[in-house]
Amino acid sequence: MTDVAHLEIDGQIYELPIVVGTEGERAIDISSLRSQTGMITLDEGYVNTGSCRSAITYIDGDKGILRYRGIPIEQLAERSSFVETSFLLIFGRLPTREEREHLTDLLTESSPLHESMMKHFDAFPTSSHPMAIMSAMINSLSTHERPKIEPGDDQTLLMYAARLMSKVRTIAAASYKSSIGEPIMYPRHDLKYVDNFLHMMFSQPYRLYEASPEVSHALNMFLVLHADHEQNCSTSTVRMVASGEANLYASCSAGVVALWGPKHGGANVEVVQMLQRMRREGLTPRQFLNEVKDRSNNVKLMGFGHRVYKNFDPRAKILREAAERLLNSLKTQDPLLGLAQELADEALRDDYFVERKLYPNVDFYSGIILRAIGIPLNMYTVMFAMGRMPGWIANWKELHDEPTQRIYRPRQLYVGNPLSEWVPRHQR
């Protein structure tokens, strides 16, 4: 017999099925609640609400576990590539050698933008944020590509997924070049995914940029660690838009906009700015943490704590070690990294933060890596969007392939004025 939960309302008991996930998670299925009781649930911010069933990413926030399609993130960060991880997320399995090479070839071939699109960059003010340009350009791209993908047509999806993932690099680098008044660099046919992006970012017509293996590896790991993270703000937005049968590009463009905010994709920018302020003002980690604990001001400890993780964010552990290796290979000392490590150590010794389960998250160290590579601060969120693209595509596919999928339509609890009469203008 199926497990059920009993809900009593006004003396009447209703039965609601309990469903169980692969890892033993239990959820109360309230799909029939309104039809049975005339009532809805209220869960502001969706703190306790599961919006879908998904086979893509698993998180156990209490234990600090993150897995893509069942594979621990630690294994993928150490052994996989961003291209291979993208295939895994989108299609649910690791690719064969031939499939990986085919996707690599598709990414290389799809790099250039239609020449008419290159003119769009001139229409944006030089002060435009790259995220605004990226979102607009992805939507513009849909007018050239016109993606039409039937449910279950994996070959067509692979083609458009490769085009989107590849051209996003070109858009990102071109938006940066436009903002600093440098010529836009075309992609090269002989470079892999990460190296091609770095070429378009940092090369000039008279001087080509060649990424070191250490820089290439660090950025590849950054993208792998950001590739998906369950039903966060931007991914939920992609699914929301896709549920109205918007095409792949339009749905992912909406994800870019959702990611833009400082509470989501912009958090790593906030971390670097926090560390810069500490160094500029000569604040020790202890002095800064005392400011954070002082409720009379609005100082926040950025890069600590997470909506899901109540333990260490496993991605933060990986990125801390990666940041140290990268800086050592570059033979450079970033004072912000040392300051970040001191701040993290000090916070983890402080009962105030430990009791509140405020541990370093992925944003705390990702900015250090991007800073070491030379990525400017206003491009940090763009890098996040590049990394998250395969996760958005995977979620779009999962929803698109579901034959019983209905359009997302949350309810609300109305708390406005009761029934009111319209008042003629001369009586107001």
C-alpha cells in the first residue's frame, strides 16, 4: 500500500500520497489538495516546495553532497571536462569517445556568429553590463537559428545545444571587447572550448593570447562546478519559461536574466568587493567579522551560507585547492586569496557562524580564480552563465520531453483590498 500523509481540516481527514526519490527523500504530493479541500499551500520563496521531479542533479545539503546524474562532483572536477560533463547533464550518461569528439567538433564548428549579429554589439552603450548584452544576443540568436526541436529528438537537440553553448562564448567575449573598445576577435578552429574563449577574450590582432595548461584547467574546473545546481532561481526560471513552450534559446535567455542578480549569480562579485574593502581599509578578519555580528549595521559576510547546504559546499573545497594551485603555477601572490583564507579560518572558529551553519560556498573562492585568470569583475556573472548553460539545457530537455507536462502556474494568497467600488473622478 502506498504511504500516505493525513491532513485534518475542519475535522475532516484527507489522504495525500507520499512519494520517495532515488536517495530516499520523501515528499508529500499535494497535486490534488485544492480539488479535495479548496485550499492551497503557502510557501513563500518555495523553501519547502518541490516544483518538479528531476533526474539531473542530486544535492544533500546536510551532508554536503552534490552529484550530476549520480556521479559525485569531486570525481567530475578531477577527471572530467566541461564538454564531457555537459553531455552527461543533457543526455543522462557519459559519452563514448566518438560522442565526445562529435560534440567537440560541433562546438568548434558552431563558434562564429552570423555576420549581421556582429553589428548588434555596436548598438549597445560601452557602459552596458555584459549580462544585458548576453541575454539580448541569445534572443537575437534565436531569430537566426530558429530552433525547432521535437520531444525526444536528441540529435536535433544536440545540434542546437552545441550551437548555443558555443556561441555563448563568442557573445561573452565580444561583449567584453566592445566594452573596452578593442576589436572583436573571431574564434579559432584549432582550439578547444576553454582555450577558444580565452583567445577571444585576451587576444589582439597584433598579439595572440595562448592560455597556459594551468589556466585552461582551472577555468575548465570552474565551468564543471557551475554546470548545474538543481532548482535554483535561474534554473527554475528556465523551466517556468519552457513550460509555456518557449524555444530553447528564449528559455535560456530568461535564465541569464534570472542569474544576473547579486543574490544569485552575482554573489562572487560581492565576495571580491568585500575582500577589496577589507584590504583597502586595513580590516583584519576579526574586525570585519565583528562588524558582521553587529546588528546595528548592514555589513554582510558574502560567500558564506547557502539556501540548500547546511554543511560545507563541496564545490568550495575543490575551488580553494584549485585557487592555490593556480596561483602557485602563475608564480603570483594575490593578497585577496590569503585574506580569504584567513577570513574563512577565522569564521569557522567562531561559534556565531558555526551555530548558524554559515560555511564557505562556491562563490567565496570562484572570484579568486577568475581574478587570477584575468577575467574582469563585470564578467564574473557571465562566466557563471557560460558554466550553467548545459544545466539549463538539460532542464529544458527534461521538461520538453515530458508528455504530461503542464504550464507552470503557481497560486497566491491574496492580501489586498476587499471588494471596493469605483469612485468617480470628481469625488476622489
